[in-house]
Amino acid sequence: MRLLTLRLAEGTGNSKGTAAVRQDGDTLTEIDGFSDVGALLKDSNWESIARAANGATHPLEGADLEAVVPAPGKIICVGHNYRNHIKEMGREVPEHPTLFAKYAESLIGPNDDLALPQESDAVDWEAELAVVIGKTGRRISEADAKDHIAGYSVLNDISMRDYQFRTVQWLQGKTWENSTPFGPALVTKDEFSAGPLMTSAVDGEIQQQTPTGDLVFTPEYLVSYISTIITLNPGDVIATGTPGGVGHAQDPKRYLQEGQVLVTTVEGLGQLANRAVKEA
């Protein structure tokens, strides 16, 4: 099952202007009573509710999509989780996951403009597989972790490298407003598992291309490890790390320029396509 958050046209009667929808081929069906996928996941019966939904329908073509979970309670990101990226950045394979955070204000929809801030000229791409939590848990065992995963999506952990490397703590380079595309859909775990190819391309030129299964720490391990530290709740997002091919590691270094289009794809999950635009 594929679940998306659709921005509704004015006059639809939805005060929040968005709706959780189920994708069936080229048709989107509203899941009545839920403004977005994050709100849906908070209902313990979300899966059966989504499957049974028969609300208003919309064409997929031309749909204005919001970030699939627009306001997660937590966005926890993992650094150094693909061996080819660890190598290109000159690091050692870590013994434990490297964790940092993003905030909801950084998220944009799968086809929205990506804001290039005035303060940074080192804006880099990082294609990532995103895990979306569907069931609350603390100290979840690795064996039980899959039960707590609702599904998977595509995210690009856009990084302002000049700010990221000002200190040994990365957060200030990772959570700029309107910079992190996320979507287009949550694909439920029965239809996807880590393995298919992930790519990022700038103006059609492939930069990253690695199977999503080539992780140091698997989604299940990450759910277990992170939930040891803090309770994971429905709608929380884990961005599982990026593979080799980032612009900062190239010689010469390459960064996103105004007008360029960044396309991020995971086979079986979908595609993000975001034009880089200078922030006003």
C-alpha cells in the first residue's frame, strides 16, 4: 500500500488544506478524517482504515504533494552508514550509529523548490532511505523492530557543508528550513524492504547510485538502537544514511547551484524532483 499527503485545492472543506490519501494506480483516494499520513499513523488501526478508505478521489498526475509525514515528532538521521561514503569522507567504519537530528521546518514536498540559503554556498545532496515508525516502542529488540516500522520513503538529507563542519557537531548544517525533500509516498513494509537501488542526479547526471541494502546498520538495528535511548512514536522518521557520491567529496567539490534540479530515486518507493532556488 502507498500512502501520501495531498495538498487540497481551496474550497474542499478541509481546514488544514491537506488530506491523507491512498494511491491506487493513477488515482488518489482520500482517507476521511485524517489530514496527513502522520495523523493517520497515530491511529492504531491505521492500516485497516487506509485499506478501507473510499473518500473523494483525485488524479495522481499533477497532484500537489506535501512531505509524506509533514510534522514528525522526531527526525533522527544516521551518519556514516554506507561503506563507500565512509571511505570517500576519510572515516573509519563506526562501531555504533552516528546520530543527529533534523526538525520538521526543514521538510518540503517531493516536487517543491529546495531553498538555497543566502548564508551558504556549499549545499550538498545526500540521498537516503527513510524509515517511518508505525507503532510506539521503547527498548525494542532487533527481532521485534519490523513490527514497529510502518513503511519506507525517500528523503534527501540536504547538507550545508560550510555550516556542518564549523564544529564537530553537525546539526547546524543539516536542518535548514525548506531544504529536505521527503516522499512522495510511504510504502508499507509488506511491499518494500531495504535492497533496491537508490540514486541521486543533478540535472540528469547521476551522482550517487548504491543499493539501499548496503548499510552498515540495518533499519531494524537502528530502530532497536534508537529506541534504547528514546521512545519511538508513530510518524517518527529515521533517515538511514547516504552512500558515496556526495558533492563535497568530489575533486573539485561540487555543490547545488540555483536552477539545478536534484532528482532522488529509490526503486520501488518513488522519486523526488526538486529545483534549487535562492531563498529570498
